[in-house]
Amino acid sequence: MGIISIENMEFYAYHGCFEEEQQIGTWFQVDVKMKVDTSKAEQSDNLKDTVNYQAVYHTIRNEMSQKSKLLEHVARRILNALLKNYPVLSAEVTVHKKNPPLGGKTGAVTVTLTC
């Protein structure tokens, strides 16, 4: 068993409850950890025997391009897409919204979902 992580993926997207967030957008960071049976790839050294990181990135980019009001919704869509499209046994997705409009200086708000 192995854990495959892709960290610090950055996307400019339009998620948020305020109309301005849906129009102006902001930066988001996404981290994923996927539990995968890596035993075959460990022996074969063949990409078809594991999870293709580039394909995962494109899946996440696609989900990030679809507007949502809530980070929870974005994270759930990403988790569902990972489980549907890849041989992932379980996963953890963290979505960070940088510089959220909270009325003061804040680096990010973060939502983490696992399944």
C-alpha cells in the first residue's frame, strides 16, 4: 500500500458566497493524498499500474473551474471524481482559500475532507 500526494496545486477560481467572489475570483491551493495499492507498480515500473499524477491534476483543475459557493462542495466534488476515475482506496482533499474576505487579515481558510 502507498500514499500518493500532490501538494500545493494553485488555481485561480470563482468560489464563494459573495457575488464579488463569483465575479472577481481569488487564489486557491489544493492538496490531495490518495491511498493506492502500489504493489504492482513497484515491481513493473509501469505508469499504467498506478495513478497518473498528471491525469489527477487535470481532474482537479476541471473541478476547480466549476463555480461553487462552499469549499466543502468543491472538496466533495474532487473526492468523488478521484474515487470514480482512479484506483484510489481512500483519499484526503484539502482546499485552501487564500486571502478570504473575513473583514481582517487572514492567510487562508481551509476545508479538509476524507473518504
